[in-house]
Amino acid sequence: MDLKYRRIIYIGFIALFAVAAVVLLLYAQGYKYNKLKGRIEKTGAITVESVPAGAPVRITQQTATALTPLNWSRLAPDEYEVTVQLDGFQTWTKKLSVKSGQVTQTGKIKLWPNEQAGTLLPDTSRVKTWLAPNRQNLLFLSNQGLGAGLWLHNLASGDSALISRPAADKITYLEWSPSSRQILLNVIDAGWQITNLTDNTTTAISLPATLSPKIMHWSADDNSVVYFATATELYEFDLGTNSAKLLSRDQIIDFQHHQGLLYLLSEQNKGGVALKILNPKNLQEVPLTEPLPLSTDYVFLEQSSNWLPLLDSNRHQLYLLRSPLKNFRSVTKIDQAINIDWSQDANKIIFYNNFEVWSYNFDTEQTNLLYRVSSVINQARWYNDQYVLLNTGGQLVALELDSRDHQQSWVLSTQDQSITDLFIEPQSKVITMQTQNGLIRLLVTEGSLPAGAPPANSPATEIQTSPHLSTNL
């Protein structure tokens, strides 16, 4: 071989090496050639997480060789259908867009168990229930034979303990303390009393004989203080000293203590209802930033540390109240609401009417339509702030808040009796439904992992696409 050909081969090897080096460098940086588009593109990735972990993943009809959690990389920019399916659970599927140089995340997908009837708790039909502020326990009052009495039910474990055996029609009022350790009761022939659930002791509230409370509520921030209203007066009562302090002379229909102030719904001389705010420390009335035109049907809803909701049921108007002493704007009005539920961080609420579910963000002061449905909504509840549980009478449905592609829904349970209330324990592993048949428990736990599945806290498995997956599909 003469020198000329040797030079050509030598230069050819150098050129081939340079091209290979560039190709390898581009590949290492996530670039691939897209045959359909006829150009080199930087690829992207999809990360998939699920609860429970260990669920098989399929992306655009291709089965992954690993289970969740995983990172599927080197995907050409395009739209891919991702399906997560595990035996015993309902399928999650969504079309997700992959962009050049970016990682698309599914978020932590909740895999819902297949539809189930649930487990009926005995002797709980037609009971009255009261949920603790910490949402860990439920009190229920039963009139069922040997099970008649007031019971304390742990929502997580499902265990129940008898508190007392008053006749079901003897308890006329019950309210949890803010600490969830005590309850305030009014019992016929026994009067107002407090039961301490830590040692199951009951103490009568020793009121002066001249005072006859018609309404009594806990202080929002002091378990040693209650407030009560007679027909014409409002009092503060110290449980430690058994002393009553007159706060106001007014015809109080209802009231709540919030952020150190008393919010009073009082009757007016010419009829109607007015909202007044009283500072119990100096007995001064605190003006609202704007008056509230209330109708005749209203109720205080569950409060947070910063907000007190007041619902005008006739007009379906929700008023979110906060202290005028601390905030310039003390009233936020929301229309078309029949009830609310708080998010776990209390920064958002969902409110709903017969056919719509909305959210309100306190930080941004914005409302957002989450769902519009054809069935009448009986109740809506947050689930981990990523899903909404919808009670539409005899059916319990889980709705996702992820609006990419489409919002999925899963039927969790169908009952032959209307579901009247929902309770979700703090770890979100158990949902308890109340029906006329009784309290029904649904387990929505992570369940056991398939053989060979990684634990939930294992690092994500890296999956790279095969060559034919590098093009648009």
C-alpha cells in the first residue's frame, strides 16, 4: 500500500474517531437522532412514583423492566401514555408531555384499591357522631341494646371503648375541646359536665343556681374556660375557680370564640340577625370592616387557627372571618357554597354546592373550579391535598386534582344506603363512612408489595429506552 492510500486511511480513521466522539458526547449529554423529524434532539425523562411502590409501569404500550419508583430516561420530546397497574388496585393512566432536557414527574400516584363494600362496625346503625379536632378519634352515641351508650372510636385502629351509658335521648349537646382530650356535655337530669378522656372522669360544671345556659362552647385557646349564653346574657366561666363573669346582655342565638374574640349572632329588635364581635378582655365591641347581611339560617363551621367560617345556608354564602384587631381585611365572602373542608396545612379549603367542587387558596386569595359533576354532591373531603373524596349519596368516589391530560376518578365503594358522613384518619390509611346501616371502614393502605418489588423508600430505578423508543411514537 503506497503512502497516498495510507494517508487516506489514516485521515479516515481520524474523521471516524472524531464523529464517534461527537456522537458519544451528544449521547452522554442526552441527545438522540429523531428519525421521524430528521434531526438531533435533546431527550427528556419521566419519573414515576406510586403508593404502594412496586407497581409495573407501561409507557405507550411498552412494558418497563422495573417497578415504581423509576426514572424512564432518553425519551424523545413527545407525548407518552403512562399506565400504572397493580393487582388489587385500580389503574392509573395519563398522557404526559416530555420536553427536551426536562424531567416530567407523575407525582406520587395514589393507587386506589378495587371497589369494596367495606367492614361494618357492629351496633353502629343510626348513631350520632362527633369528630375530634385532631381527626384521630370519633365519638358515637348508640342506642343499640347492650351496645347502648357513648363510645370512643379510634379511626386508625378501628377499636372502640365505652365512655358512659346514658340513654341516647339524655345527651342534648356534645362538643370536643380544642385539645381533643375533653368533651363538653349537657345531659338531662345531670346538667352541663366535662368528661376527661385521658382518665375517663366526669366533672359537673358548678354554675350558680340563678343561671340557666341554653348554649355553651369551649374557649378556642384555653381548655380551662368555657363561654355560655342564657336567654338574655353572655358569660365567661372559669372551670378552675368555678367563677362566672358577665360579658354582655344580649339575645344570643349562637356564638364562637376565635383568636381571642367572641363572634356573636344576636337577634335584632326589628327581626333578623346581626353578627357582633366582642373582646372579652375589655368588653368592647370590635367593628367589622363590612357588615354582613345575614338571613335566618346560618351556622358556624369548623375553624382553623386563622379563620372562622360562617355559612348563610339560605343564600349559600360563605363568610370567612378573622380578627379585625390583627388584619385590615376581616371578611372574605364566597358565593355558591353549602359546606367546606380544610386542607391539611389549613392554607386552602374546598367548598362545594350541589354539582361543583371549588378550592380557595388563602395565600393567593384565588378560587379554582376543581370538578363539575352530574350527580348531586352530598359531601366533599380533601385526601392528602392531592385528591378529593366525593360522596354522591350511595357512592364514594376519589377524584384526582392533577389536571394534565384528564382528571381521573375511581369508585371506591357503593352502598345500598346513603352515605351521610365521611371521616379520614390523619395517616389517610382508613376511610370511615357513616350510613344508616352503621359505620363502615374502608382500608386504603399501601398493602403488601409483590415479590421482588423495591421498598417504598428505595432509589428510583433508571430505565433507558430501547432504540425504537427514541423516535416519536
